[in-house]
Amino acid sequence: MALGVYISVPFCRSKCSYCNFSSDVFSQRVVGRYLDRLVAEVESAARTAESMGGEFERDLDTLYLGGGSPTILDSHSLERLFVTIRQNFRLLSHAEVTVECAPGTLSSATLALLARHHVNRVSLGVQSFIDPEAAAVGRLHNRTTVAGDLAQLRAAGITNTNLDLIAGLPHQTEESWDLSVQRAIDSGAPHVSVYMLEIDDESRLGRELLAGGRRYHAHFVPDEELIADLYLAACEKLSRAGLVHYEISNFARPGFESRHNLKYWKREPYLGFGLDAHSMLRASADPYSWLSGVADQAASHVGGGRPCAVACADLDAVRFSTPDSLEPYLSGSGPSRTLVFRRGALEEEFFLGLRLTRGIDISRLALLYGADQVEAFLPTIGEFTAGGLMLRDRDVIRLTSRGRLLSNEIFARLLSVSESQVSIFEHRSNWGGAREL
Ligand code: SF4
């Protein structure tokens, strides 16, 4: 199966107050070191995959440059990235090639370069079409900038565009949010992502909110109830405008769903390169490749006997990720790995598949993982359907709109069902998914 590749470019013109990603404003010298490391990483992709115990594949049907703001790189650096990918992978002719872009960073030279490298999708970090709201969180663009970027992209033949919006920015009201969503619809972009503001100590705004302070306009952030209402209002308005709500945070006109992000939710294989980048590959058929370094763990779980045969039958995939801090990454620290055994894979099927509006077919899971394994989840699923958080139509289960709002709690409950089961291997994937990164 062709892979997806994600390239992390964690550089921005300025740091947004709500940002909880591993991105920042760095000097040119750091950017240069980063690119050297990134290129080396891509060049050794096949060897890394093998050492992690995953099945490597040279064909790519999706490529995603995210960050950060990849479009703030100079033309030489961007060119180097695309050329490195082409030298080490085979980008299929129908591949979806996405680049994230901070509005206002698309020079004509950058646009020409993107077109030359067959970029056919651009994701713009708009966040709000209300200028004072965007300015309050440190965005450097206004809505005129966004309109200009969209016009430029269309002129260059790139009509597959996504607009990111955030519900819960300081100063947002029901009226201003409605106007923002309307402007996103009116822009003609065929894909819109709507995220609810995350309030945690990973961002300056989140920390200020938790501390009850007033910096970063924290005292103008809508309360949680209003943020939930804003999200639900956007779901309704975008759906009415023909943008189908296909994933918790994502809306698209038919045929414009993000093929790259669908790989994450459908558990299809992908590789990530750069800072804090995640990969998931099917486990190699060769047990010695993935057992290296875990033979003791495997042996102890099966009482010291034949670890390879037993563990092989149980292993589904390998996940690995690069360091999430810049210095360890630049100094060459290798990826850390999680083995995903069948029990973990079934958990992932639930909490990734339920993100999709189409839901999951539990009879398919029973065929793949065993009816007894899936049956353990049925009482909890029954509770969710009785509580109005899930719908069950024969063998297909999906979240209701209330269920989407409480998805993290639902996923945690489903994981606890699995934990109560006895497994040969104590395994827990620590991978929780990815934003339209
Ligand atoms: S939100 Fe996006 S543009 Fe803003 S600092 Fe974070 S990664 Fe950069």
C-alpha cells in the first residue's frame, strides 16, 4: 500500500498565543541545521523503517508539509525539501500534495515553486475572519490577506484549499463567529477545519487562562459552554452550505476530503519526518527486525518460551516518533518506538474510526480481531447509545453531535474496556492522532 509522508517545518513568523505545537521563531542558522537533519532523515527512511520493524514502501500517494509555516522557508530550502522527497520516494501521479501556509506568506516565487512541484492542496491558517480576533492572538494577517492568497492560489490553478478556524478565540461572540464561518463559506474553499480552543498549559494563552490572568486577552476567552455552542453552530452552518461534516473537526465538499489525514483515521501507513513527527507502519513479517531490543519483554510475557512465534501472531503495527524538542532532534536522537499488538490495534480502530462521521462497522472488526474481543466493548457501546452519545444502525456505530463534543471521554472509556481484558502483552499505544498538522 502506498504511504503518506508528513514533513514537519516548525518555523513561524511569530508565535501565536494559543499555539501548543513544537514550533517557534528561529534564526536562519537554526533553520539551516534543521534542514540538514531533515534531509538526512528522509535519506535514511528505508533503514529507519527496517530498524523499527516496519514495512517500508517507496510509493507515496499523499505528501503533507505542515508545521509551523512551511511557506516562510526560502525558495532554495523548499526546493531542497521537494527534491529530497523525489529522490527517496516515488510520488505517484495522482498524489495529494498539501502545504500549510500562514496567510500572507505566499510570494509569487513560492507559488511558482509549489506549482512546479505539483502541490495541489493548500491549507491556510485563518483562525478568524474577524481582524481584531486574529490580531488578539498574534496572527499577522487580516481577512483581506486571506482573500488575496485565495485569489493567487486560484490563478495558479490550486483550487483545493482548506481554511482552519478556531472556536473560542478571545473576543469571539456568537455573532462574530457566525460571520467568520459565513466568510469561510463565501470564500468558496472546498474544505474547512474547525477546532475548539484547547485550554492547557502547553500554550501561553492556556497557561494564563488556567492561572486566571488577563494577559493575551485571556479574560475575553468565551466560556467552555459557549465554545461548545460555537462549534455546534459551525457544524450546522457548514453542513447546510454543502460542506459535509466527515470528521470531528473537518468539513468538505464531496471529493475534497483530506486524503492525507484520512490515512491517520483509517490506520493506513505513513511516515513522518522532522520535529515531533509520527509514523505508523505495518509490522514487518520478519520477527527479528522488530524483536531487536524487546526480546526480553517478549520472552517474559510468554514465560520464556518461543517469543517470536507467539509475538509475531500478535503484532499488528509499529509506531515511532521523533523527539519533540529541537536540540535532541538536531543532535540526532533517534525515534522512540511503540509496538502495536492486536489489542492496541483494536483500541485504535475504535478511537480513530469513531472520529469519522461514517463510523465503524463492528462486524468488520469482529472478522479482523475476533468476535470475543469486540463483544467486550458491546455493553459500553450500549450505554453510549442509550445516553444519546452514539447511534447504532445494525453493525455500524457512530458518534452523535453530542458524542463528538464528548469524544475524548468516550475514547477514554473504550480504552478502559480494553485494559480490563487479559492480554499476552501489556501494550498501550500512546499515539492519540494528529491535527491537520
Ligand atoms: S499556531 Fe501555527 S502559525 Fe501560530 S505559532 Fe503555532 S504553528 Fe505557528
